[in-house]
Amino acid sequence: MAQATYVLVIFVTGETPSSRRQIEQLQDLLEREFTGLYRLSVVNVFKDPDAAVRHDVFATPTVVRLLPEPVRRIVDGLRDRERVLSGLELEHAVSADASRA
């Protein structure tokens, strides 16, 4: 895979059906919109609470866009495509890339 344009982390609580659904919804969106342009990591806050503290995560599910900077985050609402794109400023980044072409 080429170098990721977007580096994202989703923080979930446990390996529950709800957590799996949230991860799948985000992965589906990213594959549709940014195939080959992202790297997504999953952090279970029960197994790695220090990661949640390091990234200022206080609720789950939370998605954090680490790169490109500045860091952006959204909490819950991963079914809403526009909210995810807008909250993580992915829509803006895509528009900016298109204008450079």
C-alpha cells in the first residue's frame, strides 16, 4: 500500500457487537471514499487504557485523525457519513487535493 494520506484511530470499548459494527461502518466509509489513502488502527480501551488517555479520549466510540495535522476527533455518530467526513475534516482535504490536480 502506498503511504497513507490519513492516519486514523478508532477507540472502542471491548469486543462487543456494537464495537464491531462501529468499526465496520468506519471501514466501509473509508474504503468507499479513500481506498488506499488511509491507515486505520483499532484500540480497545479496556485492553489499552493508556492509549485513550494519551489521545484525550473520554467516550467511545471515538475516531481520532492523527494525520494530517491538526488532530481532529469525533465521538459516536459513525453512521452519518457527512458528520464523519466533516468532523474529521476529510471532506475538506479531498476538495483541497482535487483543486491541486
